[in-house]
Amino acid sequence: MSTQENVRIGGFAIRKTTSVDLAAHLLMRRQQGEQVALFFANTNFIVKCRDLRVRMAQEGVVIANDGVGMDIAASLMQGEHFEENLNGTDFVPFLFRQSATPLRVFMIGGKPAVLRQAAWYVTRQLGQTVVGMCDGYRCVKTRQNLLETINRAQADILLVALGNPIQEKWILEHRRRLNVPILAGVGALFDFWAGDKPRAPILVQKMRMEWFFRLCLEPKRLAQRYTVDIAKFLKYCYQYRLDDRPRG
């Protein structure tokens, strides 16, 4: 991946791409028997995943832009714009639709009841094949043969919904031992699929105000993310401005 394909924000190389091109890239790598670890970077990702910067720069890792804050930072710091917002909630179903055949999906994360409902949604509504599940509470902490179970399931894609930075650390730590072509950190995706958390109305999504909708629903949990952590995000953008500037 060349530097021209990336926009650097806060010390991270963010892939400059579209949903169509990214899906094609992932499915091509799968066809070639190669592995890709996919992460969706919003402002919270830049703050919480600081210690993972070196490992995120390794071969086979793709970081996509998620949220209006990333676009603003790219514009202010580098005069760049992302063509499309690539949040996992919209992109993963899009990836499913782009595949000529149903993908074999292994799901990690969420509460047991939420995970079961999300798996039902993946099967019945999205038309994919769920080949395994492990909740983000007791199972992921105590299941000693989890990696072997995932490999035996012959999954095409592993969705890890443990939140930042736990899901990123988990994928980076274990990906070399997993025979899965696509590994993706997907945050609250299972909650949306299960109906446990509502998505913002379409109009709010188009206005790129979904973050505000979620803040209104969960003010106690998200208040720090959209106040203190935003300040940290801006600090990191400024701190790494020289390292992140475009290279001629």
C-alpha cells in the first residue's frame, strides 16, 4: 500500500478509499488466500488505540475512516477529504452484498442474548452463514480453545465487537494464528443488528450527526468521548502534524 493511498491522522495511516473499492480489495485478498485486518477509525479510535500505532502499520492491516471528525481533521491538517464515510455498521452489510456467494461468518462479542439475536439477523436478513459465536463476556474470557474453534469453522470473515481498544488488541494479537481471510473490529454493530440500540434516522445519518443522536441516547457513557476525548484527538492531530504531512 503506497503512501498516496493513505491520509495520515494522529499518527495513523487511514486508507483513502470507497466502499466499492474496499469491498473489492477484501474479497480479492480472500480469493488469493491472504489475510486482511480491517479497522474503522473514528476520533475515539485515534485516542484509545495510541499504543497500537506500530502494529497497525504492519502489512495486511487496513484502517478506514469513520465519522465526520476524521474528515474535518484530514481537511484541516492536510487539505484532504475522504470521498466516503466508511463506518462498519454500513460497510459490513455492503461487503456481504458484494460477495458472489454467502460468506461464512464467525462472531465474537456482545451480551449472549444480543449475540444470538444478531446472528439470527445475519442469517435471516443478510443471507450469510453464521458458523460460530462467542459472547464478549464469559466465553471470550474463558474459552481456551477459541482460536482452534474459529479455524475449524473455516470462516471467511471474523467480526469482533469488543469496543476500542480491546477488539483491536485482540485481532492484532491473534491474527497470525487465525486462518480467516478477513478480520474486522466492528464496535457496536451487534447491538444494532439485534435491535438493542437504535440507529439514527436516515436524515440524521445524511447530516453526519449520528454521533449526536447516540450521545443523546447514552449521555453518561459517551459524554467523555465527545468532550475530553475530542480534545485529546485534536492534541494528537497537532502533535503528529509534521509526521503526518503529505510527502512529495
